[in-house]
Amino acid sequence: MKPSPSTVFEQEHVRVRRLLEFLHKTVERLHSGDGVRSDELNEILELVHQYVDRYHHAREDSLFDVLQALGAESKGVPLARLGQEHDRLRSMIGVARSHVEDAARGDGGAIATLEHVVREYCSLSRSHLDEEERSVFPFAERCLEGKGLEELEAALAADEAARGEGWLEDLVRRQERLEELS
Ligand SMILES: [Fe+2]
Ligand SMILES: [Fe+2]
């Protein structure tokens, strides 16, 4: 039997948490003066941007639209705020990426900014994931069926077609390679 959308989104959270842990560890190494190369930093930030922003959050935005139409917000599911957090998280990754080259060269100010942004990012992400697991996914599990479910499945299929075959598999391979090398 096909897993429900909330089960699939929860499985994606497992990968998001692994990426956050890896990102956090990489920046800790930078902090302790271990010397992290700019290509390592760029790769992990790129993977977070692609998997979290472009894949997971884009798919959740489609879920939020469908749940909004089912009256989730009026039943206490904070969809608007969680949607704004997707935007906020995306812009934090942009700020982090803009400091990579200087930080990898050992610039103290850039290292401090990068560290600060990544810590904030990991902290906001974790509370965001927890809240979705507490409120959004249970609501979807209870209420998503019929037309709403069909709409979501059509939006997710269109999204997948737009990214092209092998896109996600390639991303997963890159993440696993990076974890093996570390
Ligand atoms: Fe989200
Ligand atoms: Fe999520």
C-alpha cells in the first residue's frame, strides 16, 4: 500500500535532520580551527539548499495550500507562520553561502558570522520540523482525502517532473558520499 503524504514527509524529515547534523559538525570543525575547505562548506550548503529549500519545503508548500483549503489554520495549525519560516530559512542559507570563501581563508569575522547563521539555522529548522510533526502531519493524516489528496498528488507529480529524472537520487548520492568522506 502506498504510504500517506504525512508518512512520506516525516521520512524526508529524517534526511533533513541528518543534513542539519552534518552541517552543524562541519561548522564546529571550522570553529575549532581544523581548517575546513571552501569546497566542503559549499557542498554541504548546496545540498541543504537543494534538498531542504528546493525539494522538501517546495513540496510542503503544496501540502500547506491543500491543508489551508481544508481550514487547517482555523483549527490551530500555524501554516502561515511555517510557510514564512521556509522563506526565512532559505535566506539564511544564502547569507551563510556568501561568507564561505572568506571563512575558509581564515577570516575571523566571516567565520563568526557563518557560525552564528548556521547555529540559528539549525535551531530554527529543528523547532520547525518538530512543530510540523506535532501539528501539520497529524492534521494531514486525519483530514487529507478525496479531492484534496488528489490535488496534492498532482502538485507533487508536477514538481517531480519539473526537476527531471534522477535529480533526487543524485542529491542523495552526493549526501552519502560527503558523509563517507568526513
Ligand atoms: Fe517545513
Ligand atoms: Fe518539513
